Amino acid sequence: MAKMAVFCYNKRNTHMNFSTPPVRRSSALLSWKIVLFLGVSLAVIAGACIFFFLHSRGIIDHLVKDRLRNEAAIAAMNFTGEELQSIHTQADMQSPEFGALVWRLKDIRARMPQIRFAYIMRRTENPNMLEFVVDADALSSIAELDFNKNGTIDSSEEPGLPGDVYSIVDMPALQSEAFLTPTTDKEITLDQWGHSLSGYAPIYDGNGQAVAVLGLDMMAEDYAAILQSIFSMQAMLLVLLGGILVTFSVMGFVLRNRAEEMNHLDAERRWLLQLILHQVGTPLTIFKWGVESLQEMLPHLPESARAEVQENTLIMEDGVSRLDHVTEVLLAADRIQEGSMQVAEERVSFKSVIDETVAGIQSRLSKRAQQVRVDMPEDVLLHLDRRLLAGVLRELLDNAMVYSPQNGVVSMRVHRHNKLVEVQVSDQGAGISSEDLPRVFERFSRGSNAGKYDPNGTGVGLYIAKGIIERFGGKIAVRSVEGKGTTITFSLPVVQ
């Protein structure tokens, strides 16, 4: 990587604060892993709530039906088939036997607050029809039957009288099972008395034959209230909301700790870097003075020693230059990471910057027998720091030269698109592997094949270039195929 001297700043420049936030800190807060963790956590919480809600409703439903079936079985034991034989029509309602049956049904209903209706029915010649034998409300007064207190007896409040038929087409449990064993409706049913869930049990005669069935009806709203009494939808939403709050609280705590750790590490890194650069700065200055002194002494040395001293001086000068370059780029990278790079703003002719940059690398191009071809139909004016822009161009051209073969051609195409100028720097060199491509603009990142062409690279040149381009409102991207070459494209806003 070539030396980017433009990233050294002196006090004579007009400065302004480089306020770009640290990239690593922002990417940490927006990490896809955190988003994935939040998504999975919320999904697990929601799934657990839904499972618990449905599971609890299933358990309560089973318990309610089990109790209803047991209550019907116990109630049926209070009746015999023989005492029902004398009840067939409404005329039989005047008999003492009917009154005793009604009284027992009322007593059974009174012991179970959720039961709205209690009754006994028997089979008819029509398999889809049953007939009422007795109803707990059969002898009730009008005031007692007016359940909704509207002054009239609605169809839903009328009792089943002896001989009244009842369709069981939509009542599977009453078609056969209820006459064999205690059972309940599988689902809520609808008839003239409304939506209800019923429990049934057979009534046997002295021969053990089921001659009738006792029914106990629980209204649908009471059934729903029982289902929701343990774990309602509102409770599920509260649990879900609580889970979300806990998840975000935990993630907030984790992110806050992570941010604090990153800030602490950044502070230590900057302190260590500044300490190292400060410690290196003094001996580096001494080496520079020493090299300059040797160069001044060359004309005065004996001819026999002059060639050897000159060769060693050149070697030391190259080493000092490399070390100086590493110091500069590390400082520039640290300023971009910290968000404190200082820049000067001015109106700049883009063509003049390109011409100066290409002229500055002409000697290196000649040594490698390479060319830079510039395609720029028209000049554009930019508002930015001229030296920083030249440094970006120098970095891109140097990389293209280093990774291109001898006699290679580096192309620079400049086109204006409305309010932007787009620049493409292309080579036909080594290229970048697909595995390395996503990290090409990261700090200290170098391609796996970079060491073959430039063993002294630091891996921060493109990182610095990206920070500068984005500082001036532009974008930068890379496209590369290993073994075929690389194209770096960046855009900047032009002066209108």
C-alpha cells in the first residue's frame, strides 16, 4: 500500500470536526444477531403463551364436561323408570307424582349454580325426536319463568311440558350415547332455549333398561366464563406483554454493557496507540535527522566508502519512510474510528486533482511500465478537502498499480449523473476472492493474496478512503473477480 501523505495534518489548515460516529459501535447496535435473538425470543414467548392458553382451556373444558357428566349421573340415580310411566301428557301435571318429580329436579338444579335447565326426556317412535317427561320449571309461576324480567314469557323461557317433542337431529349425544352411559355434548348446541352445553345420564327401570334420559343444561356464557376464569385472553396478553418487556430489558442491559465494554476497549486502544506513536515519534525523528546528516556527508566521504554509505542510506531512508507511513495511516484510521478527523472545505476542480495525482505517481508507473487512462468528458466542481480527495485517488491508483501486472493498464472513468459525479478505478490484476470481498473496507483487512504483491501493506487504506468519501456525502463500493481484476466505484455530490 502506497504512502498516503495527505492524511498528515498541520496547524495551518482550516479545520472542522469530523463527526461521523464510530462504525463498529453502530454496527454492534444493529447487529443481525441481536435482531435474530429478539425475534426468536418474542416468538418463543408468544408460542408459549398461546400453547399455555390453549392447553389450559383444554384442561378446563375437560374438567367442566367431566363434572357435568358426573352431576348428571348422580342426579339420574334419584329417579326410576317406573315413576315416569304415569307421566305422558300435560293433564298428568296435576298428579302428585309429577309434583314430586319437579321438586326433585329443582333441588338438583339448586345445588349446582351453573345449571340453568334440568329435565327428563324419553324416546318416541321417531328416532330423531324425544319427548319431555318433566322439566324443573314446569310448575313455576310466570314471575319465576320471566328470567329476563321483560314482563313476558319468551320462547327461551318456556318450560318443556309432558308430551312436548324435541328434535335431536343436531344433538349426537342424545341419539344413542345418552341412553347407554353418562355423557355430554361435544360442542355447544343451539335450540329454542339458546346456546348451551348439556350433560346427560340414562334413567333405568327395574329390568335395567334405559327408559329415559336426564339432562342438565349449562348456558354458553357461563361455560365461557369458566373457561376464561383460569387463563383469559387478557391474561395471555398481559403475560405476552410482560415477556416482551423482560426480553427488551435483558437485551437493553446486554447492549448497554456491550457498549460500555466497547467504549472501554476503544479508550484503551486509543491510549495505547497514542502511547506507541508518541514513543515511536521521537526515535523516528532521530532516524530522519541521521539519514539527512549522512546524505549531507556523502560528498565529503572518501570515494571508497561513498558507494557503501549511499546504499545503506537509501535502505535506511526507505525503512524510515515506511515507518512514517505506518504512523500516518494509523493516526488517520484512529481519527476516523473516533470521529475526530479534521478537514478543510473548499471548491475544488476535480480534473485538476486527477491530473496532479496521476502526475505524482508517474515515476512509479514508468518503473512498472504501466499506464493510467483517464476518461473524463467534462470537469466538475466539488466542495471538499482537496488534499483528502487526492489521498483517496492516490490510494485507489496505488492499489491498482500494485496488484496489476507489469505493462498493465489502470482505467479511471469519471461521469456526471445529475447532482453526483461517479468515479470508477479499474484494473486487470489479481482481484479479490469472494470470501475477502465483504471485508475489504474494514480496518486492518487484507485479501488472502495481498501479501504476494505488497508484503508491507497495513490494511487501512480503503478503510480511510471509505471514511473520507462518506464524510463528504458520497458512497463507495467494490466489484472484483479473483484473477480478473477489481473495480472501485465512488460517488460525490457536485457543486450546483
